[in-house]
Amino acid sequence: MAQSVLLTGAAGRVGTAILGGLADEHEWRLLDRDPPTDDHPGEFVVADITDRETVREAMDGIDVVIHLAGDPRKTAPWKSVLTNNIDGTQTVYEAAIDAGVEKVAFASSNHAVGAFETEERTPEMYRTDDDYLLDGTELPRPGNLYGVSKVTGEALGRYYHDEYGISVVNVRIGNLTEGHPPIDYERGQAMWLSYRDCAHLFDRCIRADYDYEIVYGISDNDRKYYSIERAREALGYEPQDNSAHHD
Ligand SMILES: NC(=O)C1=CN([C@@H]2O[C@H](COP(=O)(O)OP(=O)(O)OC[C@H]3O[C@@H](n4cnc5c(N)ncnc54)[C@H](O)[C@@H]3O)[C@@H](O)[C@H]2O)C=CC1
Ligand SMILES: O=C1O[C@H](COP(=O)(O)O)[C@@H](O)[C@H](O)[C@H]1O
């Protein structure tokens, strides 16, 4: 069934991948601080994600929020992640609870657990014959302040789920690259997420029933060091792409 979905950060790369696959599947309201440059489905709200009043208004009549807006740089300074990623995500949850939204899908990141990639484990863990696998039950282990902000976003979701019952899925997105996996970058090939698998994964976040989940958002890559079993089980994720199928 089509849902009313608010997509924050809609003008970015992940938003483009989602809308590229799902524009006709749901009723969209888009939000970004950058105005749209192309045709887009639904209404577009130009606003900062920390603008509490406007974010609350944008949630009127919304069933599901996909929250992407934030600073995506792994080198982002504390001031930026504190404002855009942490305060912005708390603003989204407060508004979602107030508006009676059913589900929030949060764009977390591989960088929430980046420090598991120790010198002893790399580069072997990026290779097909290595069986090292993170499955989402491990403790967070960020390797930069951007990763800290994503762990904090996951914790905010835990709190708002436990306190108010809202359904929350944290998608630890790998490396979204259009058309083909990253070239000459083993780590990126291991955690590649194709555009079509990205759209399908977030479609499952919109449609599936869940309580509180942490899943990895990668394609079905032979090289993987993130398990996609929880995404399959909890969401019904069925990826079609594999970085091994590209030269
Ligand atoms: N692209 C990737 O491979 C990965 C992305 N992610 C996460 O997914 C989300 C989207 O990432 P991308 O699309 O790659 O980044 P992007 O930079 O292409 O898109 C982010 C969008 O959010 C908007 N935005 C940023 N701060 C905002 C604010 N304060 N208020 C309103 N809008 C704001 C920007 O204008 C931009 O359109 C981010 O939260 C990022 O951390 C996580 C892991 C991997
Ligand atoms: O969280 C993110 O991760 C991806 C992949 O990380 P990288 O270390 O392979 O670059 C990154 O491209 C993206 O910008 C970031 O938001």
C-alpha cells in the first residue's frame, strides 16, 4: 500500500537514489535546505532540519519519515555534526512523535562502526575469503566524529522508540555509488550499495513492520564484512546487486 512519506535531505545522493526507484510508489513530501534543481514528486519544503516549527508542519499527515538530512562528511567537524546531525535528528524525532508518525528510517553509516577496521584486520577483512562479519548486534565503535553523530542518532531512535513506541530502523549505509562499485577501493567494493538496492531497501523500511532495528545497507557483495541477514529478516530486503559482478 502506498504511504505518505517525508524524505529529509531529498536533494542529496541517497535521496536521488530513493526517488529514482520509488517516485511513483508512495506519496512524497520532500525537505531539504537546498531547493530542488530537477522535477520531483510531491511538495518540496525548503527548510533547515533544525527549524523545529517547519519540520513539525512538514510531518502533518505523514506515515513514515526517511531521515537523510545531515552532514555526510567523514571529516565533518564537531560543530557541524552537533547541529546538522545530532540536533537535526532530535528535531525530527520530536516532531515525529508530536505528529503521530508511525515509522522513522534513519540514515546511519558504516562509520558508526568504522573503528572495527583495525590495522590487524585490514585489508584482509575486505576480501571474499575472509569471514569477519559485523551483524548489527556489536557495540558501536565510531572512528571519527561523524561516526559519533550517527551512533547518537541511533541512540535517539532507541530512546524515542522505548519511550513512545514509534517504529525505528537505523540503516548503516555502506558506500552508495551509482552505476558500478568504487574502482580500486576494496573497502568500498565490500560495502557497495547500488542505487537500485538502495531504493528497494528504503521501500522495505517504508512497508515492513518492525519495532527497533539496526541493519546494514549494502548490496549482496561477495566481499562483504557486514551481514545483511537482519535486513533480510526484519525488512524483507532482497538485494539484486553484487560488486563481484563488475570488473
Ligand atoms: N552516500 C553514502 O554512501 C552514505 C550516506 N550516509 C548518510 O545518508 C545521508 C544522505 O547522504 P548523501 O545523500 O550521501 O549526502 P548529500 O550531501 O548528497 O545529501 C544530504 C542532503 O542533506 C541536506 N542537508 C544537510 N544538512 C541539512 C540541514 N541542516 N537541513 C536541511 N537539509 C540538510 C543537504 O542539502 C543535502 O541535499 C546522510 O545522513 C549521510 O550521513 C551514510 C552512509 C553512506
Ligand atoms: O557515511 C558515509 O560513508 C560513505 C562511505 O565511506 P567511505 O569511507 O568509503 O568514503 C561516504 O562515501 C559518505 O560520504 C558518508 O556519508
